[in-house]
Amino acid sequence: MQANLDFGKHLDNEDSLNRFRDEFYIKPDSIYMDGNSLGLLSKRAEATLLNSLEDWKQYGIDGWTQGKQPWFFMSEKLGELLAPLVGALPEEVIVTGSTTVNLHQLVSTFYKPNGKRTKILADELNFPSDIYALQSQLRIHGYDPEEHLVRVKSRDGRYLEEDDIIHAMTDEVAMVVLPTVLYRSGQILDMKRLTEEAHKRGILIGFDGCHSVGAIPHSFSEWDVDFAYWCNYKHLNGGPGSVGGLFVNKKHFGNLPGLAGWFGSNKEKQFDMEHTFTPADSAGAFQIGTPHVLSSAPLLGSLEMFAEAGIENIRKKSLTMTNYLLALIDKELLEFGFTIGSPVEEKRRGGHVSLEHKEAARICKALKENGVIPDFRAPNIIRLAPIPLYNTYEEVWRVVQILKTIMAEKQYEKFKNEREVVA
């Protein structure tokens, strides 16, 4: 791939998704490269949030069943819109809770230690919140996490090898919980293969899709994944604290949720107020409490755009953008001590590129001073995420040129090499 500005402009001219850029609120004189951490606000997301506020204003409590966006069915409606992005049936997906709450729900439902099958298999590169949740679930069952939470080692601190994960699927493992995409390096795990291998051994398997949903296509139903969970505020642009999502394979419908709550009820029975729980015959059974309407509503508008753009088209542009970014880095930045910490193979790379540098924290601060919003991950990673719906190829080129200037002029030296309170 050509590593120059003219080629970037050519790609922008040929881009079939560039019309969506005007749908977003983009700060002038700023290049936003942190959409893998928090997506930007779109005009449609703003509109659907305002619709729910208007429904509240006009209808009060009747907004649950009346208005433009009745709240009683909003979680199910969003599940239908999300299902194509994760490769699932509409009834297998629900928007509810948060990433960690949903993980607690799913583990409390499907973790059934029996005999010597007592261990949960995870990995040492996973996001800490998942590990905290798994540790606490083991404690609830009376097990010591130091012994019963098995974390697959990385050979190089960046990536995981599927062979190593499969080797760890022993007859002592009851459940496997893994990321779809590693949050530091952006490596995509082979979910289909891992699911097949887990099931050969009688092990349930679930995935954390926080860094993949909205960035890459999935086929959770086809791959026979048991469960998955994710946030909706990164690639899906649902807003800070946006309500999470979960997938439960239809073969598990009928299992009582480990953490039952009244919004998991069959909707025809919910307001009977009986003390006998009648769960929904869908992923809706795994809801716990009343939906957070105002944190769900923006997704209605955002997901409209994903339906129009198509996840396959989004993935195609994402790969082209990250390929272009990698080519520019290889040409312009390696001489300054940067190392590419993401897979170069397309099938193994998610929606962001990780640059490693010993001065990463203060380089990120210098980038912000120059109008570029990156993402820092300790101890030495600068994550750059060109988002197909609102970033341009020319912006990718400009980011690399700004980085080159920062390094050549040593602009980063004015800052401390430590992260901010929120990184």
C-alpha cells in the first residue's frame, strides 16, 4: 500500500462510507482517534435520546407503552438491531446492564462446577474488570481464585496463541471466558476454532466482545458460542455509560438466570406481580432491573447507521485504514523507536493499531496538545483507532505527520511520562 498523502486523498474520494462523517459532531481542528474507547456523538443518537426525553415530557408513565420509542420494549428492539452485528438471531440478543454486570449474570448462570470440573479458563492479557468478576464468582462458590482461575500465558506480552488456550482446556475446566479482541494489541482470537475445541471437551465458552462489536463481523450463532457480552459505547457510539449487550445461544433458553430480576420476566406476566418468576423465552430472561432508558435511547439512532452502512463494509474500510496507517508508520516512525504492537495479518487485527514506545504516556499528551486524541494503555502503548464512519484517510496521514514532528522536535519532553487519572 502506498504511504503518501495523495493515496490517502484517493482513498477518501473512493470511500462509499464518507457520507456518514457529516452525521457526527466532530470538533474543529481536532482528529479523534479514540473511538475504540468512546465513540463520538452522532446527530441520530442525539435525536433518539431527545425523543425519549420528549416521550417522558409528553406521556409521563405512559411512555412505557406510548410515544415514539416505547420504553417497555426498547431493550428487545435494540437486541433486534444488534443481532446482525454479532451474527445472532434477534431473540438471542438483549441490551441490558453493563459489561461487568452482564458477565456476572452469565457466569452465575452457566458456571456449574461438578466433580473435578471446577476451574474457569481465562487469559493474562484480558481487561482487569473481567478478571475481577471471575475471581469474585469463584469466591462465591467457595473456590480460591489463585487455584481455580487459570490464566493462559502470553508468549510475548502482546498476543495469545490459540494452541496454548486449547492446551489449557483440561478436564478440570468448567468454563472458558475470553476476549474476542485483545484490548491492548488488537489481536482477534479465532472464536470459531476455540468454540469447537471447547465443546469437544464438554466445556462452555463465552466471549467479551467489547473491542470487536461494531468493528468486525461475528457469527456467534453459527459458531455455536454459548454466550457473549459487550459494551456499546466504543465502536457503536452509544454514549458514555451506554447500556451493555449480551448474547445467549438459543440452545440455553429455558435455563433460569443465575441473577433473576423482574425485567427478565415474560412480558405478559411481568405485571401480574407473582412471587413465582416466569422468565422470558429469549435472551430477555437475563435482564435484571428496569432498563436505563436514557442510556439506551442513543443506540437506536446509532444502530440505524450501522444497518445502513453494513458491518462488512465497515470492516473492509477499517482494514484499509489500518493498513494505510501501518504503512505510514513503517515509512515515517520506526526510526524514532516505535514498535508496532498489533498484528499485521488482516484476519488477526481488530479496529485499532497499537504503537509501543517507552515514552508513550507523554507522547500521548503531546498528541493532545497538537489536536490529536489518542488512547494510552500502560505501560507503553499508544492506541490509534481510525473509525470508518467518521475518520478520513487524510486524517490518518496527518496523525502520522504530527507524531513525526513531535518526535523530531522532542515536544514530548515537556510532559511527565505518566498517565492521567483517566487514560
